Amino acid sequence: MRSDRELIRRAQELRREMTDSERRLWSRLRLRELGFKFRRQMPIGGYIADFACPAARIVIELDGGQHGSDEAEARDLIRTSEIQRCGFRVLRFWNHEVVERLDEVVETIWDELYAPTLTLPREGEGKSAPSLTLPLEGEGNR
């Protein structure tokens, strides 16, 4: 696993070298159009998430053609599991979806941000029953 310093350095590089799909989606996420603050290329659980909303505990991953093989799908499953273990929900979109149907992608993200969610305790936080939580009005505007 990479060190924190290596992850931060790599995340900075990725921010400078965004793909076309990342730039398109970031243009919609960066101005808090959805009412929440997003970060791009955020280190989480030993991985670098394409986009993350810490307040809503959502990660958005954009996948290109390199993610289509069985090996890549297995790696993505491990990556998703590790990010989920850190308490985030993971949304995945193909690059072509962002390019061809950006409004639909943004609508899906909106739905996830404002949908009621089950909150499960993170590893080591006890064994209480799941609870239903709703985003509070203005919660994402901090």
C-alpha cells in the first residue's frame, strides 16, 4: 500500500491531468450546483477517489475502457469495498455516459445525495442497529 505522502502526491498529479470526462463532471460539481461540496482526487482508504463528497459520504468513480476486463473489474470490486469500508457509498459511471448524457449522470448523483440512506456503523464502532438518516436542509452548504 502506498504511503500517505505518496497518495497525496499522486492525487495532486491526477488533479493536474484530468480526463475530458472528469473535466466535464467537475464543471458541474465544483460550483456546489447540487448543494454539496465535492473534492476531486481525494485519498480514501489507500485509494484515490475521482470525486468525493465527505458531507454526504459519497464517492464518484469514472471508468474508461481500461475497466472493462475481468481483471479490472476484480480490482474495482476490491477498491469499492475498501472505500465502502471507510463509510462511503460508491457511484460508478462510464466515461462515455458523462460525455453523452451528463445531465442524466448529474441527476443520478442528485438522487443519491438527497435519498434517505441507511447508516451502518464503521468497522470498530460497535454493533448498533442501522438507522435511517436524511440529509438536513442546507447540510451540504457548509
